[in-house]
Amino acid sequence: MTHEPRGTKAPESRLCHVRTLLHPTRVTLVLDADCRSNSQPHKTLPRQHSPSKKAVNGESSPKSKKRRKMADAGGITKTWIKKHIILYTGATRHPFTVRIRDGSIDPSAFKRWLAQDYVFVREFVPFVASVLIKASKQSPEDMEVVLGGLASLSGEIDWFKREASKRDVSLANLTVHNATRNYCRLLEKLTLPEVEYAVAITAFWAIEAVYQESFAHCLEDGNNTPPEFVEACQRWGSPGFREYCRSLQQIANRCLEKAPEHVVAAAETTFITILEHEIEFWNVSSGGT
Ligand SMILES: Cc1ncc(CN)c(N)n1
């Protein structure tokens, strides 16, 4: 499957037609007639066109005023979380992680997740490396935050190998599920040099934030997380990882405030697409194909 440059449909018009159906083990996304179905390619890359000078300078259009308001309200990404709260909750409170938290997780579901996420993380490395290259051209501070994330992936890959061997999960000759393959293809597209930094850093933040929120919930008060899964939850649910995600979010907000309208629109579409992919990915872990 290849991803074409994104279409012209505004994210707002798509999202008002999205519903999620909750089921004990999976979250189903339902898109109405004028939205694409789940099986169609995701369109996330910015269209190549020249924005007007006003849009570039972000000066006086009603949209740029709206953006300034969003910045004052705690950042554009925060307003997107609120705007797309159904999808966001679908990704961050998925039955898979909720079951880890309440202790009812099937160990075979955890093993399935482990193997698929190992595949994902290996593909995540070149994506993060591409964000690092883009960050290095923006600011030394951004570069250091992204470099920290990239460096930690080496330990993460080792952790997956150790966990797999502890749990008798073979990482050789894995069957890669469609949801994993599709998500990896999205990462590949987002790795391209022509993807704007604002879009790439927003994607990076969203990917990390879903795991942070999901696994932090498994450690919050009232949890019944079985001891054998606590280490996994701490990997992404720790205060340190939360701080790192906040730094990514601040970088994304800063870039989005300065970006032309078409890049902001592309970043929002990418944010939505990532939430959809995260849900599909959890669904596989919960027993889907
Ligand atoms: C699918 C997925 N999403 C996010 C992460 C966190 N890096 C991950 N490991 N896997």
C-alpha cells in the first residue's frame, strides 16, 4: 500500500463523522459516507502548494487569530485532544491497556502485543532519526530532546528482546499483522524529507503520548496491574517519560504556532491518523488480525 499526498478534505469535516464502537476487546472506528473507510490508505502528507504570504506570516487571517487563541489556551495540540476526544480516549483507554490495569489481561494478548511492538519499534528508529535531522536544522534544544528519545530506543529494543525471551515469544519469523504493517508504512512516509518538521514532530509527540497516557493509567491509583506487567507500564508510564512527552508537546506547539495554515492542517490530519493507527494496533493485541 502506498500513501498518496493528502487530499483536500479539512480534518474538521472528517472528524465530525467519526464514531467509535466500544467492545470488550476492541475499538471500532466508524466513518460515515463522506469519510474514507478504515481499509483505505491513510492520507497524511502535506499537499505541496504555495501558501499565501499572510498565511506564512501567520498575521491577520481569522484562522491565525483562532490559532493565537489556541496557543493561549495551552497549545494547539491541547485543543486538538479536546476536539478529537473520542478518538484520543479510544487510543489512550483501549480495552487492551484497561485490562492490564484491572488485572484481567490475557497473557497471550500481552505476548502478541510484545511481538508486534518489537516490529513497530524497529521501524520507529529511522522515523525518529529523520525527526532528529529536521530538529537539528531548527534549534539545539529541540535536537537534544529528540536525540534523547532516539538514544533510549536502543535500550527499548534490548528490553523487547529480554521480555520476549522471558515469555517464550519468538521474535524471528514473526507474522506481521496488517495493522502493524500499515502503521509502519505510515512511519516510512512520515520519514520523508519533504514532510514538514511541524508535522513530523507532532506525529512523534502523538505516538509517544498515546503510550505514556495508556501505561501511566495502569500505574495510577486503584490499579490492579499484575506484577509481571508493571515493568512494561513503568517503561512508558514513568514521570520521566511524561516529562519527555511534555517537552515534545511544547516543541510541537511552538512549531504549529509559527507554521502556515496548510502545514497546521496536515499536522492535525496526521494526529488523527496516528490515533486511528494506535487503536488498530491495540486491537491486534487484543485478538484482531
Ligand atoms: C505502537 C506504538 N506506539 C507508540 C510506542 C511508543 N514509542 C510504541 N512503542 N508502539
